[in-house]
Amino acid sequence: MSSTAPGLAALRRLGGAFALLWLVLTITFALIRLAPGDPAAFLVPPSATSADVARIRGEMGLDQSVAVQYARWAGSMLHGDLGESYSLHRSVASALGEAIPVSMALGSLSLLFTFLIGVPIGVIQAIRRGTLSDRALTVATTLVYAAPSFWIALALVALFTYGAAAWGLPPALRLPAFGLRTPGASLHGWAAFVDLARHAVLPVSILAAVGAAGIARYTRSSVSDVLGQDFVRTARAKGLAPGAVYFRHVLATVLPTLIVLFALALPGLVAGSIFVEQVFAWPGMGRLMVSAIVARDYPLVMGATAVYSALVIAANLAGDLALPLVDPRRR
């Protein structure tokens, strides 16, 4: 194989990723304009006339053909201009710049706890497969994974916020339910960090619990398959310690699939959870996307779609590139 072959392969993959990203954005552009609803109608008062709506549509360029609108949007995108939000009256880039860090903080913490909790639970279930503890954990993870996130969120709010207040628990044990910080409170330094951490307990716990339940089920299945293979029985027959068998052989074999799962979960760092951000009023990407769709805010929808699609495609590429590093069979 020539020395330029890996470089050409990388260029082909990058070109394919860009083409896929552009295809997703083009389909999204067509779908949001085919959806019912007029963005101009959301920007005028109820007493506005049809002439007022037509004037707003002209100012926004919506009176032009879809082909002209697409060409204008494509030219702006290629120059890095995401446009101005219809509903927020500000640049899309600045709106996304404020929402992305919130979702990244929420998603990174939940993703960290998802794997720190889910993988050990799955391994324990696989090791004790068929026992009472395995069946109990299977029921628990199935219930948590199948339950809607918004239902769990509302249940925890009723329990740890309103229920704690009704039971007369001290304020330190009452978890706040909405927002990032206590309204009207002027906190700084450590006090501000503690207040932010208390607001993050419920949303992070919900996302981590649902994610860990899914990871645990997948890890249990993967580890159970590996435990039944010949090389594991051979390692045990040679007298290798159980810890070495599980970490050096079993987890090393399962690691590539876990890396793929991790890569696929990375876009959630920015996308966040729509339902959780809506319930807890966190101003992240999920909540911003919902508001943009409801308001038919075309530039904001396209900007958020571009960010999320790019993250999904980049995460898949990163996972493919990382696999040969941990799995010698793919080198």
C-alpha cells in the first residue's frame, strides 16, 4: 500500500462526512418550510392585518421562492454566517453560544455518571447471571430505562421539592426544581457553586439514571457473551485471578463496543435532553430547539441542526478512528 493511501482514505471520509452533513441540512431546510405555520404570523400582534403580515414576510425574505431562499441560506452557511433569529432578534451564533455551555455541563456530568454507574452494574449482573441480585437489577434497569424521562422528572420534583417542603424537611434537603440559580439571590464564590450544584442534582440524576440503565443492560449482555468464550475458560484454568480475568480479558474485549457507545453518546453533551431541559427550565440546546420549532424560527432551527448534525457525524468518525487503537483485530 502506498504512503498516500491512508491520507486519501481520510480525505474521502471527511468528504463523505461533509456531504452527509449538507444532505441533513438540506432535508431539514425543506421539511421546516413544508411544515404548516408562517413565521411572520408569530411576529405580529393579534390586531395586525394581512398587509402587515405580507410586509414582515417581505422583510424576512420569505416572499421569495424556496429555491432563492435555499441559495441565499447556502451562501451564508458557506461563509460561516448562521443568520439572525426571528424570535430572539439576535444572531443565531450568539444564541447557540449561550445555550451550548449549559447543555455541555449537563450532558458531560450525566454521561460521566452514566458509564461510571452503568458499566459496573452490567459487569456485576453478568458475573452473577441467573441469581436473585441479577434478576432484581434487571427489573430495576428495565423499569428506569422504559420510563419516560419527563415522567421521572416530574416524580422527582414532586418528591424532593414539593414533598420535602410538605414533610417539613430542612431547606438544605429540599432540592430546587427550576432554573440554574435561586431567583433573586446574589451569591458569589463557593456559595454560588453550591447553589448551582443543588439545582443540577435532579436533572443530572435523571439523565444519568436512564443512561446507566441502558448501558448496564448492554454491558451485561456483552460481558455474558465474553464469559462463555474459550479464552476466558482457559485463563481461569491456568489459575489467573478473577480480577485479572475480568479486567485484562473480559473488559478488554468489551471495550471497543463501549467506546462506540460512548462516541454515539457524545453529541448528547450539546444536544442535552429536550424533556429534562423543558421540565427544569434549563436554557440549553434542547429547550432552545423546541422554542425555535414552535416559533417557526427557521435560522435558529437550521443553526441548531447544523451544530447537532456536525457533532453526531464527528462523534462517529472519532469512534471509528479510536477503534483500531483499542482493538488489534481492526488494525
